[in-house]
Amino acid sequence: MAITRINEFHAAPNAEQALGDFLRKVIALVAEAPGCVSCELLRDPTDPSRYLILETWTEIAAHQAAASRIPPDMYAAFQKLIAEPPRGRYYAPIAGG
């Protein structure tokens, strides 16, 4: 059964575009990872500092393994682009729902 991962990001002041560019690069790295079904970047139309990545994976372990595709220096740069720690959670379909 596929799982969905929802990740929320809030850009630091004046870093809205840079965060969007960064997240596009991350998606390019993980979208080809084993187990990735889909990965989509969304932006809040009423608050351009808010982004969401909506991912579908074959299993949680595949998502977690994909993190190794992101070079450590990218994580350091990422910290400067966010106003607060990102939030993320896994969701599974409800049978019969």
C-alpha cells in the first residue's frame, strides 16, 4: 500500500524564491529514488512564503532512504532559507474510504 508524505515549509524573510528553487532541486534528486511514485511542489497562493511538498511512496522506508540522495552541504544551505523547522507527516489510505 502506498503512503503519502506531506511536508510543510516556511521561508525566511526575503528567501521565498530561494526556498522554492532549493525545493525544486531536492525534488529532482529524490523523484528518481526507488519507491517514489510522485513528488509535487505546491505554494500557498495567499502566502508566498509557504510551500508544501506532496509525495507518494511505495513505503516509508523508501522515503527515508531517499534522504541520502541530498548532499550534506545542501542541508546547511537549507537552514538559512527557512523561518522555522519544516513539518512533515506520513499518511496512509483508509480502506473503503
